[in-house]
Amino acid sequence: MVVTIARSVRSLALKIASYGVMHLVVAMLVAFAITRDWRMALAIGAIEPFFQTIAYSVHDRIWHRIEHRRIRSGMEEASEAVTARLDVMNAEEQARAHGHHGHSHALPSLKKIAVKTVTYGLMHFVVAVSVAFAITQDIRVALTVGVIEPLVQMVFFAIHDRLWTQREARRSAATQPA
């Protein structure tokens, strides 16, 4: 059990690290394709993901408050979320167990997911444009980077995710008894 968890954590850490490297490389290549200046491309590629991470954290906290979730210990929050999503604990049981009718950990509505995704996309655009403008001092270049970089990142994210899914499937098949 401990070995399985350790392997899972290691695999997740490698996946996150490889995605970070991919994000940096893609951001630099897109910036270079637009600016034709390696110094600007390196600066945009190194700085933009840093500010995207901060902006994502702020965005996530705002949405956490919008969803009206009370702050509890991480273990209680995670446990309740897992049991609710697995339909082990319904809303009435949550209310009885926690003495409130507050939030639910059931999966959010499609409308809420869509709004959250759109606001994330707008935030990504604003950060990309702001970083590119701060470095290039050219609004046309900044807007071009702000539009193209997130779109290219989405394509590479899908490719990266597909490759990791295939990697995990191969590893799972290799560990199954024959």
C-alpha cells in the first residue's frame, strides 16, 4: 500500500514537472515566433508561467468562496468531497454529520463549470497580454501573444495528457499478473 502511494506521488510529481517544462518551452517558442527576439522570448517564457501560477491561485480562491465552502481542515474537506462525489454521503447525511446545510461537494453544474472555465481563460489572456506588454512595450505583440499562447498551450496540454495516460496504461499493464 505504501509503495503504491509512493509510486503514485512520484508519478504525479513527474507529470507536473514535465508539464511545467513543456509550458515554459511552448511559451518561449510562441513568443519567439511572434517577436523574433530570443531575449524577449526567454523572458516571456520564463515570467508568464510564474504569473499564471499566481493568478490561478487567486482565481481558485475566489471560486472557492463563490462556491460557499466553509474552511475546515484539509483532511475533513478532502474526506467529505470524496464521499460526496462517490455518493457515499448524500446532502442529508452531510447536514447531519456537520450540523449545517451549508455547501455540498457534489460535482458543480455544467453552467458553473462553464463560467469558471471562461473566467480562467480570460484571466490567462490578461496575464499573458500583461506580461508580453511589460516585456515588449508593443500592444500588438502583446495581444498576439495573449491570444495565440493559450491556444497553443491547450493543444500541447492535450498531447501531454494523452502521452501520460498512455504511459500510465503501459505501467499498469506491466504490473498486472500475466
